[in-house]
Amino acid sequence: MRNEKGFALILTLVITALMVAVTTELIHQVYVDTSLSRGFRDGQQGSLLAESGVKVGLKLLQNALSSQTYSSFIEPLKQEDEVGSIEITATEESGKINLNDLVTPQGKPNPFTEKALKLLGKQLNIPEDIWGALADWLDSDDLPSSGGAETPYYQTLKPPYSARNGKLASLTELSLIRGFTFDIIEKLRPFVTVYPTQTVLGGVTQININTASKEVIRALDERISVSMAERVVEERRLRPFKTVADLSTISGFAPIAPGLVGFATTKGIVFRIISQAHVKDSTRVVEAVALLGGEILSWQEY
């Protein structure tokens, strides 16, 4: 009888332990499912908030610049409510050198952009022959230029591939081009773009002198010194330039400014908008490149 009672006690303890284990697992699963559900919901809200931020940012740019003949640096916008928070930043692509302009729509070298890239490369200690490889990547033929490379070269690589023979879609694509190492691409990244802006004179992208870096300003003409570029930055901080001719008021620019008309501008129309939204523990970021008129050129969410 004692053995039977002992067995019953052990059985009861085992069953109780199993029930506790099952209950604990169920509670844990419910917690996980609830957390995942809330995380998914928060993530969805964050995505919608970030997407809305891009649209709001673009609309604010349109309203702010519609009556201006110039554009300059823009302060980030931050907003917070009971749902979450959002931060919107907008930077100009128009203050950079457009790599796609190295070759004209007719497939010919573009003298202004070629010279500007060489001057920029000299400041950054970048080998000059990489521009030949870029030109070959952009032009429509398979004839390699001096120091360049066309499809026959890329076909010898593993895995083999062909030259695009067209415009770059992103800066990341540079890694496919002969001579463009990771270090070179990172050096160039702050100063170049692949996105179009206003084009005149055979397809040259005009560079906004109100947002261009000192390095890009110096690349506009070999006569522009470091001190002259710094003076441009100082002057526009106090009062943005309204016309390219206004550069003539800066010492040394009188003989240079007339030659920049058509190649430089004071107002950009291509902007990179980054919208970062936070909803509880979820963060969503939307990065878009858009024309001021509203056309989206690039869209990424992460």
C-alpha cells in the first residue's frame, strides 16, 4: 500500500512538472507571438511614417524654393507625437559633379566634365587614367580609350560581364569598372553623383555653387585656389548667391565667373531626402532621390 502511495505521489509530481513546463511554454509562446505582432505593427507604422516623411520633405522643398532663384543648405526637420518620431533631412545632389556627364548623349567626351573630374581627382590623389575606364563604361562603342577598358577586358574576369555602355545607375556600380577600388569610390562619394539636374550646352549638368563643397568648387576651374573656394563658402553662408555672375564680387573670380555660366547654377532641382521614423522599438528609414518637380529617381527602404 505504501509503495502504491509513493508511486502515486511521484506520478502526481511528474504530471505537475509537465503541466508547469507546458504552461510556461504556452506563456512564452503567447509572449513571443504578442511581441512579434506588436513589432510587426510598429514596423508597419514606422514604414508608413517614413514614407510620408519623404513626401512631406519634398512638398516643403517645393514650397520653399518655388519663388526663389537660389537654393542653399536645409536644416533637418524633427517631429514627435504619441505615435512616434520622425526626422527628415534633405541634401542636394546638384552640388556635385555628375559622372554620367563625362560622355555626351552623342557618345563624345565632355570637355568640361572631363576637366572637372581630373581636377577633383588631383585633389583626392586619384589616378587620372580611371576616367578613361569610366568613359568607356559610359560610351556606346567597344573601342577602349587610353587607360580604359571595354567589354573584351571585362569578359576575361571571373565571373565575366559586359561594360554597361550607358549611364551609371548608382555609385555602387563604379566597383565594376576597372581601376575603381573601394578606397577610390569612398573618396569620390561626397563629391559626385549619377543623377541628372538642369542640362544645357550639350548635356552638361549644372553644379549649384550654393551647395557645392570646396573640392567641387575648385574643380570648376584650375585657376580657383583653396582660399578662393573657402571665400565662396564663407560668402554664401552669409548670403546665398542669386546668380553665377555674383561670383565676380569675390577676389580673383572676375575673369573666371563668365566662363562658368551654363556650367554652374545657384539653384538645384535634385535632392536626396532621408526620412527616419521611430515607433516604439522599431526604426524604419526611407532614402529617396527626387527631382524638385516630384519625380522619384531612386527609392530605398531599410
